[in-house]
Amino acid sequence: MSAGYNFGFMDEHAKKEIRRAILKAIAIPGYQVPYSSREMPMGRGFGTGGLQLTLSLIGENDTLKVIDQGADDSVNAVNLRQFIEMTCPGVDTTTYLSEATLIQSRHRIPEVALKPEQVLILQVPYPDPLIVVEPSEDKRKMMHGEADYARLLVKLYEDIVKFDEITISHRYPTRINRHYVIDPSPIPRWDVPKLNHSPALILFGAGREKKIYAVPPHTLAEPLAFDDVPFRVEDFSDEIGNRRACVRCGSRESFLDEFTDETAGKVYQCSDSDYCDGQLAKQSGKEAVYA
Amino acid sequence: MRKILEVRNLSKIYGRGCSRCVESTGPEQETNICPHCGSVVAIHDVSFDLHEGEILGLMGESGSGKSTVVKNLYFDQTPTSGSARFFNDGIAKDMFGINAAQQRYLRNHSFGMVYQNPHLGLNFGISAGGNIAERLLMSDVMHYAEIRTRAKELLVRTEVLLSRMDESPKNFSGGMQQRVQIAKALATNPPLLYLDEVTTGLDLSVQARILDLILEIQQELNTAMIVVTHDLGVIRLLTGRALVMKYGRVIESGLTDQILEDPQHAYTQRLVASAL
Amino acid sequence: MTQQAILKIKNYEKNFVLHEQSKRIPSSHGVDLEVYAGKLTALIGPTGAGKSSVLKGIYRTYLPSGGNMLYRTAKGDLIDLATADEYSILQLRREEIGFVTQFLFCLPRQSTLDVVAHPLVARGVLREDAREQAAQMLGALNMPERLWSLSPATFSGGEKQRVNLARGLAAKPRLLLLDEPTASLDPATAERVIELIESIKLEGVAMLAIFHHPELTARLADHVVELIPPPPLVQMKHTILETEAML
């Protein structure tokens, strides 16, 4: 690491400000706390919000896992992990969820339940679910303050009218602690229930939009729905109604990504690569790490 | 008849205002604009009572301030001074003393508003049914089928073609847009409805149909209404009592038929005589 | 045994002040009269004597310029109609005082049946019962049944008059004001109206009426009050405001 950079790349004042914003976010679940988002040596849109959260929290005793769309080895995850290794000498990194204390993720929450000692940091492009119905930030702030989400709910109504169901696939608006509705970042519907009464703290960082928010542990997180049209997760059934299995590990319980293979056509595979490895390890008896 | 609304000394001044605004404006000075500071005294010292199930007319020409009165009572604006009390089941609420969230609650549950310009009352980005759904959602109805049924009921009642329920109102005729507005305003069965020049600009036959509708609904639901208009025919047809306004002041008030047949104030006499 | 008057008017006066023309036009002047339950008081006098003005003053379509009009309500209270507040007047109009004029203002689309039933419905009578009573009255007035479902807006003068009458008579208010009720009617229908007036008299309705035919007054009136025209029009040299400023 070249001389002149502080541990964690950002100066201590910057990290302190962000930690204070995090505390405020935890104290007001779901409330978007504005903060001075620093310039990072990567473009906005590549996880600078999540990165700033990680850098503010990470210490020498932490073990970090970075995933992107569930995979540790995707380009962005690799890039971020290497940057953190470079700027935080002495910090361990891992691909095993069970070893991690800090998990930074883009667009997925791990399949296996988190533990109370862990903190999940999600990268957020657009923090405000109301942006689709109201362009003025002033008005949006008032709407959040008064929990006035009728216009958002109308969007759901219109979906049901047109398509007989709510068609939002990711970024599903979710009400935290019975007041603020958040955009939980582009995680699939599959992952939204994990926010509810989570054992671990879940933080959300939007670098470009300069907002931090949180779903604290054991907090109510309810995806918006109607009394008679409940929230549903993705359905992985095939044409005859059987639940599809991962082509690699055979699991019928995980969130599956769809790939097109030249010979086999459409194949389905676990999105969470660590989970998939864990399933294979169980099958071959080598499951020690996947406790 | 129980009181539902009590308005006292309501005033609205646009601009910084000065100590001479009030005395330099009004019907005698023939202006709303204060010559000393340029502020606009839109309304001054407006007081009246409204009872449950009653229809009150606010009559006047452009600049009279009649629309400003209802805009303030609907919380679209904040008055400069004055007070208003709303009575619900005998409990009075100080309308301008409660906080914004409480005002929004009143607005969503107890009031309805129909504007002259449908763009103010309707969201053209969503369907006609969606507009009504929005109002129901704002009053905490969270059951989709119930919302759908109620929206259909209201559209049928206001004679909007059900087949167009899921279309945006932007392609509707003016009369139909107004009827969607009325349906939306009535969604929560509000005890008080504000109607701001709702038929102005519409064809006469369309006007007649809408006025009919308003009166029928009022008889069915016993909704109290404040009807803002410059049209004497509308006043005569809909209202039992009326206020005549000029340059922001109330210059005459009384029973509607008395104001139209035995106007006391010179301006009212001129107004009534000018009716075609 | 003297009956208590349901309405007692003393010194009723009505002047119109026309600001634009700076004129004060007298309409009624020094009117005293009484109306009793189950009896009809008729107002007679030449045109311009202010007869209609008295009826309108009672109904508060005109604001009386002077005098008092003591009305005994159903509850037994005495109220001066000249100075009563607007709500009380509206309530009385709804529940106790009816007015049959020559003008018909109604919703463009309301059926004749509903127009006639309306005062009863406003008082709380069930719509079906109100419609039945309305139908009876329309029948009694020779109104063809095919017209009952149509709006009176397009009717002839005589037909509108019958709708007005039906509405006023069906409501059977405590006090009924009648302004030339048979003016546009054919003799046969006029005769029916006379019969109806006589029958509601028996039901205790108090009436104050202006008839254009002295014969009707002779047949129906229990009391007759003659009005004399007011003093001639005063042409003002100064405007009202100037006059007041000079005083």
C-alpha cells in the first residue's frame, strides 16, 4: 500500500461522519439519512455507497466477504475486494459466509440466514421509492414524513388491473417499522422477506444519491401489498409445476439464475455461489466450513 | 341542523403586506392590490357558518376571492389570518391550528374538492379508476377488491362509462373529466364538499347534467357543500344561502332567493340585473 | 272561542332601494293581517298594492323593510319572520311554510313525480310514500300520468302551474302561501284546485292567498284583507348616499 493513505482509504473524520449517519439510520429505521458522499477511486454506479459504509466500519479484526449478484468472483466484487484488501492492510477476506463479519453485496442477500455478529451492506442505486411518482425531493420528504404512500400504492393497483398481479420484480417497496417505505435496492422479491426480523443489521448505502438507511435487527419489514393481494416471491416451477433444481448442486430451495447454454438450452443455477458450493460440499461430506 | 364549519375573519394576502393594505383595498377602492406595498389582498375578514347537509354559495366575479376561500379551507393554501373550525360528531377541530399530518387526515377523510380545472383534481398519469383508488388508499382502504368495487360504484353513480374505467382521463371529454373528479371527491363519503366553478366552461347540456348529479348526490348523502361560482343560475339551482364577494370582501349574504330577487347592495343589484 | 293566529302581521312595509337609479320604490305599506289554522285569508287590492310582496316578505324572498310578522311554530314558539336568522327560515320553509308561486325552479332532470314528492322527502318521509302522495295529488289535479315521469322543465305554463300546486298541496305545510294559484288553469282544473284547498283546510292547513278572480276569494276566503297602493313614487333629487351624507 503506497504511503499517504489512511487505513480504509478515507480519513477518520469522513469515517466518523458516516458512522454517525449509520447510527441515525438505525435509530430511525427506514429513514434516508443524507451524508457527504466522498469521491472514491471508482465511478458512481459501481458501489461507492456500499464501499464507503464498509470502509467506515471495517477494522483489523474483521473478515470481509464481497459478492455481486450472489457471486464472489464477478468482476465488480473482485474489484471491490481487492481495493479493500489494498487499503485495509491486515484485514481478512473470505468467500465463506460463515467466516465473514462484514458482507458487502450488490443485488442479493445470501441464502443462509445471517448471524447477529454480522453486518450486511447493500449497494443502492436509487434510495427513494417515491421517485417514480414525485420528482420534487421536497415533496417526497414530506410524503415520507407523513407516511403518505398512496401514490405508490396506486402503481401497485394499476399493475393488478393490467396484469392481475403486482409485477415489480426487484426494488420492491417495503415498509419498515410501520412507517418509512424503502427501496431495498435491486434485490429480488425472494430476498425481501429476509429483511423482516433479521438477526443481523442490514445497511443500505447510495453513493451517488448520498443517502444511508438501515433495517435494524428484529425490525418489522413488510413489503407493500393489498389485504387481498398478498406479496409473493418468485416462482421457480417448470411447465408441469415442479420446482426447478440447480443444475450444479441440485438444490430446490435457492434463488436460481437462468442461463442459456449452447447445448442444453435454458439452465438454472444457484445465484449464491457460496451456498451452491456448500451444497456440493455437504453431498461429498466436506461441509465443515458451511456450518 | 348541526354546524359543520365555522369560518371567522379569514384573510389571505399575497406579498409582504403592510399596515395600510386592508384600508387601501376592497370594493370601495375597486382593487385588490395595495397601492403602498403592492401586495394582493385576495380575501379579507371572511366569516360564515355552514351546517350539515347545507349548500352554501360563494358568488362573485373574477378577483372576488371566492376561490381563495375554498383553497384555504382545503389546505391548498395557508391563510394570513383568521380561523376555521370543523365539526365532526360534535367535536370541533381548529383547522389552522392542527399540524400538517392532521390537516392531511381531514383533507383525505372529511373533505372532497372538485376543481374547475380537472388537471388540478386528477392525476392524468393514472387511470380514472386509479384516481379514485388513490383517494381510497389515502384514507387507508387497503383491500384491492373493495377498492375496485367502490370505484366502479362511484363511476356508475357519476355516469362515467365503466368501460373506460382503466383509461387515463386525458382522453375524456371535459364533462366526463369533471364527473371523474366528482366520483373521486365522493370516494370517502366526505361530510363536506368544495366545488370550485365545476361547470364553468362546459356546454350547457353537460352543465345541467352535472348540476343534477350534484344535487341528487347531496340529497342522497346529505353532504354539506360550498359552491363557488359566478353563474347566477348555478347559485339559484344549488344553494339555499349565498355570500356575494367583491374584491376579497363579503358584501352581502343571505338566503339565495332573497339575494337574487331582493338584492340590497348596489353591486349585487348590478350583478343580478346583468344576468342574461 | 277565539282561535290563536298562526301568523300575525303588523305594519308590514316593503320598499326597494335601487342604488343605480337612486330610487326608493315603495311596494307594500302598513299591512296588518292574521292567518288561522284551517282558514284562508285572502289578500285583495289593485295591481301595485303590494300583495305578492306580502307573501314574499313572509317567505323571506323579500327582506321586510318594517313591521313584524309573528309566526307560531309547530312547537308553540313565537318567531318574528322579519328578523329571524337564515337557518330558522330555511328550517321553517322545509318543515312548516310552503309557497306556491307562478315560477317553477327545479332540477333539469328530475321527474315531475319527484319534484312534487321532494318537500315530503326533505321532511323525512320515505321516498315511496312521498311518491304515492305525490301521485295522488297529481291525479287530483288532472295531470296525465304519462307526464309524471318527465321533467316539468318542458311543460306548458298551465302544466307547470299544476306541478307547483301539487307540490305545495301535497306537502300540507302548517302555513301555505298561494300567489294566484289558478291563474293559468282551465275552469275544470281550477274547480279541482278549489276542492283541494277546501279539503286541506279541513286538515288544518292555514292559508294566505291572492286570487286573480274575486269569485274565488268569495268562495274560499274566511278573512279578506284589502291592501291599498302605497304613496306615489318619490323621485330622488340626490342619490341615497348623498341624502344620507347631507343629513
